[in-house]
Amino acid sequence: MNLEEKAFQLILYGGDGRSYAMEAMALARQHAFKEARQKIEASREAINQAHHVQTELITAEAGGEQTTLSLLMVHAQDHLMNAMTVRELAEEIIYLQEELAKQAAAKGSV
């Protein structure tokens, strides 16, 4: 697989990871916490796939293979880092939504 194809894989997996994380937050807003956690897991899996591609690229370069820096690869890396950040924030937002729901339920049962 050439460098351009690997860049597109990073974009694909990173985009999927970000999309799943965004879906997870929307589900948490609706108090569908189980489904939100499932989407976070799907996000984690997609990002892990991207990370494997990234690791292959890093390993090849560390082994002496020349890597040409391209705007496409920079864009791909940006997608991956953005997806990782969104997933981490989504996990926190889901946690907060869950805590707020628990507090609201506790107040309602008093």
C-alpha cells in the first residue's frame, strides 16, 4: 500500500472515530447512556485502526524508509488527532450527562 492510500486510511478511520464520538454525545443528551457507551467503543476501535496505520508509517520511517511530507498526510494526521480529542471530550461529556441525570433522579425521589 502506498503512502497516499495510507493517508486516506487515516482520514477514513479518523473520520469514523470522530463521527461515532459525536453520535455518542447526542445519545447521552437523550439519556441513552448504554448506546452512547457503545458508540464510544466504536469510536475507540476506529481510532485504534488509524493508530495501527500511523504506527506502520512511523516504524517504516524509523527503519530508514524515506517518507515524503505531503499536504494530504498532514491533513490525515490532523483528522486523526481531531478524532482523538473529540473522543476524549465526548467521554467526559457523557460522564457529566450521566452524573446530572443521577442527581436529577435523586432529587426527584426525595
